[in-house]
Amino acid sequence: MGILKPKEEEAASSKSMEPFPSEILFSQNPFGTQNYVLKGCHGSKRLGISQTQDHIMAERKRREKLSQRFIALSAIVPGLKKMDKASVLGDAIKYLKQLQEKVKTLEEQTRKKSMESVVFVKKSHLSAADNIDDFHQPLPEIEARFCDKSVLVRIHCEKRKGLPEKIMSELEKSHLTVINSNTVTFGSSALDITIVAQMDIEFCMTVKDFVKKLRSAFESLM
């Protein structure tokens, strides 16, 4: 084996280091032994740290968003005693069930009210008298219908001068506000009167009592 001169040794050393990547370190101790050290891959470590930081930030944002929603939920639930998430969620579920029960109750009341209005409509038509003997008397035919605060009155009676105005006056005495009225001559001696009115606060009669009172008023007017 030949002895290398200093310049040749330096060139050989430089040439021997060229194939090694930057991650491999080359060193030579005083005894001439060459040492090779593999450097760690810092690029992959940096990538892993970056991904972990992104995950931590995403998780932090998710928790903050969840906390904000719990705060908003606690603001609309009445009677909260504890503000921890489990208590807020439990009370919110109870409150939601209470609202559902209220909705069912209101729907049932509305349905029942509508049914009662239909019954009133079907039973609202009363004859001129309560017994058979009164059928022979020349009293008007009166029909009344109630729907919430609205009243529909239809009267078929003998033709008399000033009668529609007197009927309006009687309705106002019964705490009704006339919204619309229409009078049509039927034949040569009869009138067909249709009136739409609104109940005042003082009005407190049933449809049957209202028709009886209106019929009594007609007896004094005719």
C-alpha cells in the first residue's frame, strides 16, 4: 500500500466525502481512524411537530365553540341552578319536554274549541218559539252563529219601516258592535236581514240566550 502525500490525502478525503448525504457526518481521529455518524432526519421531526400543533389548535377551537354554545343554551333555559355542562344539558332536555307538553295542550284546546264552534253552528238555528203553539204566531225567524268573538245574525221577518235600524240598536244594547249589515226585500212583505257583529268585553251570553233575547225584542218592535 503506497503512502499518500498531504495534497493527495486531502483530495482523497474530499472525494471520499462527496457521495455521503448531508445527514452523514465524517470525522477522523488523531490515530487515522475514520468515523461515520448518521445525523437524525430533522425534516420529518419538524413535520410531525407541525401536525401536532395544528391538531391542538383545532381541538382548542372546537372546545371554545362548544363552550360558547353551552353558554347560549344556558341563557334560554329558565331556572338553572348549576352552570356545568352536564346540568345545563339535563335542564335543557327537561325544559324542551315541558314545551312539547304545552304545545300538545294548546293544540288540544284549539281542536276542542273548533269542535265547539261547529256544534254551536249546528245548534244555533232556533225556531220562532220554544213550543208548538208559538209556531202559529207571526214571529220572525232568527238564526245566530258564534265563532270566537264574531257573531253572524240572519233574520227573516215581516217588512216594517225602520225595523233594520231598531235591530241594530238592540244589538248594540246587547254589547255587540255591528261590522256589516245587509237588508234585502223578500217578496212584497218580508225582509231578509244579515248582520255581522263583534262581541264587546261585556258580552257574556250563549247563542241560545242571545236568540231568545233578540226574539223578545222583536215582540216589542213588531
